[in-house]
Amino acid sequence: MGISITQETFTDAEYHAFSERLYQSLDCLKELIQRPAFGQGQHYIGAELENYIVDKNGYVLPLNQAIIEAAQDHRYTVELNRFNLEVNFDPIAFKSSPFSQLQTAIEHHHQNLQQTATNFDAEIVPIGILPTLRQQDLDRSSMTDLARYRSLSKQLFNMRGDLFKINITGADELQLNCDHVAVEGANTSFQYHLMVKHEDFANAFNAVQLITPMVLALAANSPIFLGNILWNETRVALFKQSIDSRQRGQVEWRQPARVTFGHGWVRQNAWELFAEAVALYPPMFPIISDQPINCNGSALPPLEELCLHLGTIWPWNRPVYCPNDGGHVRIEMRALPAGPTAEDMCANVAFATGLVQGLIGHIDELLAVIPFRFAEYNFYRAAQRGLDASIVWTSPSKHEPQEQSITTVIESMLPLANAGLKELGVADQERESYMNNIYKRLESGQTGATWQKEQVRQLNQKLNREESLEEMFRRYRQLHASGVPVSEWTFESI
């Protein structure tokens, strides 16, 4: 939602006009994606990384605007809360070493931001949820002072007509009510953008949906919120509940949440996902471009209203339209958390990319065996239990759905991911390096989430919970800075 939003209230006439533009945009997009050149340009990968800003003791510092202003780099942007900022990486051409190039970019920008943050006695840390967060860190004043965030909070609250209710159960239980969306800002992610040929989009998007649980289980890095040990990837539950705008009891049918795993398999092309978003979700920001929609010009239209609307819906995997270079729709994977290290994050997306490529040609057989609701079930089980989850997957011998440990499924898919990367032209050394990272994480059973929980458990033997969290996060920052992959992280005793 990067478009400039200065209004905080809107009229019925503005909503009506905006809805008309959305349907005009859908008609235009349906025509654009049929063009022979659409989705056929040079393929790139892209990424966005959200970070926390903390002090020397690991507690939040509300300095995002000051640090970004000092850094003077257009790729750095503010986030919902004052103690978060985001890096938007330049697109990387998908050639022999895209993931190591991405890792280099992550490390470079982290170093650059850290040098700037040092002038403010601050540290920049990628972690899914800050374990030292306190409830006083998440009040209305925590939100970045921009109209778009004030409007977002107001619009979602008005749609709901009641307090947002958080109820998450893990080893501990958390219940929390609030009348604003600052709690959502506790979540930080590593968002990965993948381009495919448009004729492969439906199969690729369905493949992304299928493999997201496996990648999420390996990537989990958000087990603690407000001092409570909850899900391995607590972001999944927290994000959905903290901005759930649905009104309970108003209708008998189940209304769709704006944070969702999705509503079914893509049948033909990307247009379905955009049409679904327009049909199922009322607009939040009815801001209309001054330029008319022109589908017949030499340059493709930006479809600003449609892109703005999609930016107010948060499926865990989302289509992104781009008019450049003949136009394309890429896939944005939004479920992965920030951290623990640049290598781990790049290994996650390398594994995902290889799996998607490996499954594209076999997707029909899988969809026949795994209904969409099983894929959704797998996603939430992976978020809850990480590598300890059991999921529903195809039986290798009987070709029927069967509950299996997620580690067994991941292990069986390693050769497929490796073959997919090879088919895409990824260099041997690059494939071996990142697949080895995944293999070691699977073999050790140690993810960012399991390391955090175990380190806290050990520290809790001599320290209270607050002290344990502070000490654990101090150790996390040390290990992140070392660049050692999380599978090799060790524990520290007091």
C-alpha cells in the first residue's frame, strides 16, 4: 500500500466511482493478459524485508522516519509502526546465481542501515516478532504518523464495528482486545516475488499454495509475542486476528477475512484472483487516478485503482500486476518471516522456487489428490507446530491423501527442489549451497522458532521470563550478526 493517501474519510460517491473503476480495470486486465507479449519478458526475482529498530537492551525505538531520512535511500520505507522499516531490493535477473545476489543485497543494505542506526544508538534486526515487545509498545501512538496508517486503522475498525480480539493458544495463551491496528505492526516478514511465464501462472500459483506450508515450517521465526510462547509462526494468527474487519453475527454465511490463505485453486489465469478480490472485499481507500484507463495505448496502463485495492487485502500469496516490459503478473509470497540470517532467508526462497518449478508440470495430479481445504489445513498446522507438524499429503504408493509428518514430506521433496533449480539454470555451487542449508535445518530440526524457544527454556531455569527473553534476544542479535546459519546456532547458559 505504497500509494500516497492523504484522506482519512471518504464519501459514498467516491466509493461508488472507485468500484466502477475497479470493474473497468478488470475488463482491461482480462484483455491485457491475452496479449502474446504479456508475461514473456526477462524474469526477475524481488524481495522486501521488514526490520525492527531496537536499543542496546533489545527494546523498541520509534525512529523509523529519522533513520530513513538520514540514510537517504529511496529503497528504505516506513512501516505501520514507528519501530519498523522496510528495505525494497532492486529486482534481480533470474540467471545462474540469483539467490547469492539477493543475499549480498540483504547483507549490504543491512550494513548500510546499521551504520546509519548507530548514530541513533540503535540496532536493525530482522526477526518475525520481537520477543521483547511489551503491551505499552503497541498503543495508538506507536503507529507511524502518516494519514494512510491512521485511515487504515479507522477504516478497519469501522468495518468491524467492535474491538479487534486476539486469542492465540500455544504453550501459553494470549487474549487481547484493542481498538486500533498497531498490534498488526508486530509482524515483520520477508516477502519474495517470483515471476513465471503467464501461461504457467495458474500452475505456478497453485504450486506456491501447495508448498507454502513446507517452506513456512522451515522458516518459522516468530514463536513469542508479549512474553508468551505461542505458535512457531505466531505471525499467521496474529496478522489475521489483529485486522479482522468482519462483523460477527451480521450474516449467516461465513464472510471472507482480508487476511486469508485463499478461496480455491486457480483454474485458468491470474485474472481470477483479481476478480475475486474485487468481488469479495469492499474498497477501503476509494482514491481515483487522474488518468483514464487506456487499454489501447502503446504503454500498458498502471491500473492504479486495482493495485491499490489489492494492497488492502492480504492473502498469504498474492498476485502483483506490473505494466513494465510488456507487462506481467508475478507471485508475492507473504508468509515467510524476517530472519534469522540472510543466508537462511535466501535458502528458504531458493527451496520454494525449486519446488514450484518442479511441480508445475505435475500439478494436475496433485490437485486431484489434495483438495484446497487440505492445503489450507496444512498451512495452519505448519504455522502452529513448525517441523513438528503433521500435514495431509499424497501417499507415494497409493496416490491418495494421507497424514504424514511434515519433515517426511520435506525430505521427499528435496530432490524435486534441486532438480527444479537445475532446470531453471541455477549454477551447481549455488544449488548445493542453499539446498545444503535446508538439509542441515531439516536434519537438526532447528529453526529460528525452535532455537528461540529452547534458549528461553534453558535461561528460564535461572532467570524469570522477562530476563530470559532479553538475554535470548541479545544472543540472537550476536548470532544474526555472525551470519552463521540457524541450524548451527548454539545455546548459552547463565
